[in-house]
Amino acid sequence: MSTGQAVVVWGEVLWDRFPDGARLGGAPANVAWHLGQAGGWVQLVTRVGDDDDGHRALAELDELVDVSLAQIDPERATGEVTVALVGGEPRYTLHPGRAWERIACTDAVATAVGEAGVFVFGTLSQRTREGLEAWRAAARAARSTCLCVCDINLRANDQPSAAIDDSLASANIIKVNDRELATLADWRGWADPIAALRQGRILVVTHGADGSTLYGQEVIEIARGRGW
């Protein structure tokens, strides 16, 4: 495949521990998997532990995703989230100090991002100093013609941070859900958060079971039942 056709996805791979069993997760890993299902060449930049969870995660992803840029951490375990049901609603506990929090921008990663046509990233893996500096190095490696896509991932106790500011500023396309949009508006005092985020960019706001809205040159409503 020629230079510029690859999609490089940066971010966490982790296991969601549900009461009825574990499922492979992490928003960037999910994006990579679905792009692979669509038939694209997707390279995933992530970091897992040198453990059964890590090796199994990469083996599953390797069915559709190029995991040659994935890193094995010799010290930290693979990421995981414990999911408990409280009153019928899921509650998520993210376990800190895991491998994905220190994804590195290796020479091979910088080269891949520099050749990519699309660079997709979340905001969770930039929560640590190591993660933020590595992501910044990768973002600097992207060409000016590279389409940069930020899939915001804000959790309940998150606070405003340089990681989120830098991620938004680097993006040509931003994907955010209704709750995250309200959180950003509260943090920044935006009366119209949609207008603020649309400046020179494409904005996608997801509404859960109600579909999504794409704000580009036109506003397009996408109903869940019509293919979202």
C-alpha cells in the first residue's frame, strides 16, 4: 500500500471486566478494529503488558489490524477496567499504572505517522506526563496534509488539562458525545460549544441510541437505524 493511505490510530488497549466475562476494549482499539472491518490499512500504536492479557489482545486485533507498532511493556500489566452494575447501570473503574499510560513515540511510530493519511487519537492515553509528551512527538511527525481526528474520551472525574487542549487544537475532525460536549462547555464557559469546536473543523456529536449529528459545511443528522 502506498504512502498516505494508512490510518494510524494511537491509544489504549484494555480489557473490560464485565460480571459475565472480559471483553477487549479501549476506544482507540475499537476504532482501529472497525476501520479494519471496513477494509482499510490500519496501524495501531499502543502498549500492553508482557502477560497473557496483552498477548491475547494483540492476537485478537491482528486479525484485522496491523499491530506491528504495538509495544510490550516489561514492567506494567495490560490495561483493564472493572465494570460493575449498580441499579442496572454500569459503573467503570479504570485501573491506573498500566502499560498504555506510557505509549512511546519510537522511530518506527514517528515514521508511520509521518507517512499516514489519517492520524486518529483519543485523549485518555495523554493523561500522564510520559503519555502526553510521546503523543506530542507523534503529532509533530504528522504531515500538514494528514487528517487528524480526535475522539474525545472524558471520564466523570476528569479536569481541564493541557492534554485535552492540545488534542483539540491538533484536530481537523473532533468526535464528542453529548455529555462530553456539556463538560467542555462548562470548563471553558462556552455559551455555544458547537460553534466553538466547529471553527475550521468538522465536528461529530453522538447522541447514544438517538444517532449523531455531523457539522461540516452542512449539518447532517444521522439516525441510529439508518446505518450509524
